[in-house]
Amino acid sequence: MRASPPGPDQATTVRAVAPPFPGAFTEVNGCRLAVLETRVDTEPARYLTQAPCLYAADGEWYADCVDGRRLKIVRLAMEALPVTPDRAPPALAQQPLGLV
């Protein structure tokens, strides 16, 4: 998954490759993350100058896109296990996390 296309395009891509397909993936600090479900959020990007990026806020995961929109990541997994902001591995602690 690349966060450079517009937010709605990202949400459509994630939905198109959702299970039973392999899903959308991204790699952050050596962690391969499966982005299994997203929604275009009503709030604008929080870290527009650092977009595309991933971060947690208010107990949820978000991805800021370069078009100024943000996606709420409803389901994020690593090695087939759910990753919640409160149980994220140390590699995901320094946020926002740049996406390539």
C-alpha cells in the first residue's frame, strides 16, 4: 500500500484486495503490516507535511495521504495478528511513521 494516491483511491484499493485475497500491505521500520479495512475519515490529514504517514490517535490508526485526506485504518495486522495502538510493537512507537 502506498499512501500517495488520494484517500478515496486508497480505501477502494484496500477494499478490493481484502480477504479472502492477501490484502493491502505496507512495511514500516521492518514490520510488514496488513491493512485489512479502511474508511475515508471526515477529518483532514493531521501531518500533511509528512504525508504519506501512519500514526495512532485516540486509540485508532490513521494514514495521512498526500491529497490532504486521511484514512481511518479499521483493521491493521502484523503476522496475521491484530495490531492496536495500545499493543503496537516498539518499531511503531515513533510516530508519525513515514510510508513509502
